Amino acid sequence: MRIAIVTDAWSPQVNGVVRTLQSVRAELERQGHQVLIVSPDLFYSLPCPTYPEIRLALASTGGVGRLLEEFGPQAIHLATEGPVCLAARRWCLARDFPFTTAYHTQFPDYVAARTGVNPEWVWRYIRWFHAPAQAVLASTESIAATLRAHGIDRIRHWGRGVDLRLFGKVPADTAIRALPGPVLLYVGRVAIEKNIEAFLTSAHPGSKVVVGDGPARATLAARFPDGHFLGPKFGADLAAAYAAADTLVFPSKTDTFGLVMIEAMACGTPVAAYPVTGPVDVLKPGVGVMDDNLDTAIVAALTLDRAKCAAYGQSFTWAASARQFLSALCPIDDSAIAA
């Protein structure tokens, strides 16, 4: 099948959306499907206000449409709610082509955190964007419930996976492992909506390690000089960092899934988190601890069995995620493609 995935999130961005799309594309291509990625790097772009690492593409309907028309997709998926996908949405609707969408990011909450705008105003746009979709893909039941509560239906489950050739197979990073223990690790974007300050102000003794980059990194590094800000890590280096930690601390209260949690567990590292969307869907007793008091969660997580964590984390596969993605797609009629 020729599958077009249109997205406003793509490399060089480093986040769960990009890693999910890259991993699913690789799995689909291994299965013999042809995949076209229509992404911001194909267009002139401007830095996003308050978050310059994210580029907003100046993508026209005609420009996006030409790429799609040349490819002749048999299914189209719009992964995000930004300008590239808006252009693709207009192009599909003008031709009466079906498409699917996904809700990857708690966009209303992120906008509210950065600007103070009422999130309900943003939800109006989210409802409008997803309304024509044949299916809206959501990673957890909590997110599906949130979407339904805001008037969005036709929801299909689309889970996440772990690269089993990497996570759980790489030795621990010796430099991280040598830090005074226990080693408490955060992995992800270093941005205000991730609530990293709650991790860095934790009273639990040990070394606090931050892996990732983002607009809040310099400010947090200056405020918390005892923290170890290592910047972004990828591939084997990331797996080694997970393996070296005693606990992954996941302080975010706005994530839709939390890919880093299953990656950490696949490496044998238990998770401490708040009982919110993402953790409540992903964690279970014995592999992670959730508590409204993050210190309490950390204390309990440090006692968990690493082998049990690894077995659970490695049960999430990209092959299963790709199957769910494929089953939700809505094929375009061959006659419509030819026309």
C-alpha cells in the first residue's frame, strides 16, 4: 500500500511524535509498504514563537497537494494539527478523499501553559480539525475519553512500541552509573509543560540526571547547578542512559502516552510518576509507582524488580503499533486516485 503520512513534527525535532512516526514508518517499510512523509523540512519555515526549536512550515495547499498527487497515496494520515497538515486537510476535502488523524499532543494544555490562553478556546480548533477524519487515532484510553468529552468521536487505538534490538540490549553508561546513587533520570524535552522543576526540586537524595534539550534547559541548568544536564542522547547512548539509572522520574502531567516510560522499563528501569494521563494507562503495579507526592513515588519505585520491569517494557512492540495504525487507515478508492 502507498501510505502518505503528513506531519508538522519531524527531524531535527526530538520528541515522542517524531520517534513514533519514524519507528512506524520503518516497520511499515519492512512489511513492504511504500511510505511518503510530507514534513516541514520540505518547505520554507519560521521558528515557532516561544519554542524556536520547532519550525512552522509555510506550506500551501498547492505545494502539499503536488507532493501527494505525485505519490498517488492509497491512504492518507494527518499526524498533527499544524500548517502542513492543514494544507493536506484542505487538499483532501476538496477531492473528497478520506483521511485519518491522530491526537499525539495535549496541545490545549501546552498553549495554556505557554500563553495563559483558555484551553477551551484551543479545543474548538481541535474539534474542527478532526471533525472530517474517518478515524482519530489515540494512544491510550484516557486520551480517548478526553477526546470524547470534547466532542470528538470515531476514535481508534494506536499504541506505542520499543526498539527491541536496542533497549534492554545495551550496557549501562559507566559515567552515569558512577554518579552518587541513586541515579534519578529524566528523559524528554526540557520545556515548561514537562514539569521538570518538580523532579529537580525533589527532596530525595542521589543524582538527578536530565537527558534532553529544549527552551527551558539553560534556565533550569542555572537554577539547579547540582543537576546533571547531559543534552539529548539517541540510539545506543540513550539506551545506556536508561540502563544506568535506578529510576526514571516522569514528572509530566500533560503527556498523552510517555514513550520514555516503556523504553526505560525495557531497560529494566522502574518509573516514578504522578497518577495522570499517560502513566495511569501505561504503568502497572510492580513496574512503576504513581503518587501525588513525587518523592513517595520515587522511594517506592527504587524497590521494584528490574527483571519484571524489563519483561513488561519489552512487551510493547512497533510491529503491534504498525498493525494498529494500518487497521485504522481508510483506503482511497482506486478510481479516485486515477482521476
